[in-house]
Amino acid sequence: MWFVRFVTSSIGKKLVMAATGLLLFLFLLTHAAGNATIFMSSAVFQDYADELHSHPLIVLVFSSALLAVLLVHIGVGLYLFYENRAVSNNRYVVSKRVVKNSLASATMPYTGLFVLLFLVIHIFGFTFSPKDVPISSTVRDMLSNFFYALFYITAFIALTFHLSHGLWSMLQTFGVNHPRYELFIARLSLVLPLFFFLIFGGIAFYFMTGLGANY
Ligand code: HEM
């Protein structure tokens, strides 16, 4: 079938990575905006979470779609990783790297898998938390644990690296790569991930250090 042929072609796989990456990025934007209400007060954050959960069907459809997108992103990403490794292990093939071998690009599968480990722990801790405890209290109680918060911050550093190369690569795949905008694209691929780091990392820091004691 043409669709399977397209998706398994080299450009098809890159497009799937870029499109699923973009959707995950959009999820992060909404998640960061919602979670930033924590800095206002526990009541504002709780209101936001309650409002979200007052639409169970939307939450179910959205969560299922998010999971499907994440699984495709991870599956195709790992496939590309093993494919690239097989090519670079073949000494008869001259491998031409189009991308500068930056630390972020070289560590993509590892930062990605670390973020995946974070996600599993995060979802077990927050999404599947006891329903009789308000989520605003669960977030405060969990992140007040120094080592739990430290793990979160370490995962957010990995996420920052992953996003910085991922965003750059996505823009290249979508053809946003005019030499005139090279510097702008390079800066954007750094500033946006750092913005996420400030919000998510800021929340973990807020509770870990006791700054959020009166939240
Ligand atoms: C300190 C930073 C973060 C806080 C406080 C936070 C908070 C939460 C909370 C409270 C939930 C459960 C929502 C609910 O069911 O009521 C949740 C779910 C989730 N979070 Fe986070 N989060 C943070 C960072 C992240 C990051 C960085 C990612 C992605 C890399 C992420 C991905 C998710 C996902 C995928 C879900 C499940 C969404 C769903 O059920 O549809 N979170 N988060």
C-alpha cells in the first residue's frame, strides 16, 4: 500500500518523527501553561485540574491520542536509531552526516529514553494518584521530596537537550531552513526548550526548596 511504502521510506520516517514531535511539543505548551497556575496558588491549580476533569470524554480522547502519538514517536525513533547504527557499522558505506554532531543530536535516543522513564514514573505518581486526595496536594507532597524533585529536574535537563535538537530537526524536515533564518532557528531551538525548563524545573524547585510552603 502506498501509505505503508511512504511511512517506511526515509523521508516518510522523518516526516512522521517531525509531525508527532510537533504534536508532543503542542501538548507540552498546554501542559506548561496549565501547570504554571501552580505559581498562583493551590486553589487556582486545583480549579484548573477540576475544570479539565469535568470533561471526561475529552480527557479520554485526548489522552488516548497522546499515547498513540507518543508510541509512534518512540517506535519510529528507535527504528531510525538502529537503522543509522547499522549503516555506520558498515565499513563499506561512507556515512555522510548532514547534521553537526552536537551533544544534543548524538544523545537523542538516550535523552528520549530517559524522558520516557520520567513519563512512566510521572504518570504513575500523578495521573494514577489516589482520587480522594486533591491533585494540588499530591503535586506539593510528591515534589517536596528532595530526591523525587531532583529526579524531575534531571529529567527536565534531558528534555531540554532532546527538544533543542528535536525542534531544529523538525524545522529542517518541514523545510524551514533558509540560510537567512539559520541563526534565528538555532536560537529558537534553544530558547523554547529553556522556557520549558524554567516552568517545569521552576515548579520542582519551588516545592523542593520549601519556597512553595504556603502554596
Ligand atoms: C513539574 C512539572 C510537572 C508537573 C507539576 C506536572 C503535573 C501533572 C499532573 C498533575 C498530571 C495529572 C493530570 C490529571 O490527571 O489530573 C500530569 C499528567 C501528565 N504529564 Fe505532567 N507535569 C509536569 C511535567 C511534565 C512533563 C515535562 C511532561 C512531558 C515530558 C509531562 C507529561 C505528562 C503526561 C503525558 C501526562 C498524562 C496526560 C494525560 O493523562 O492525558 N508532564 N502532569
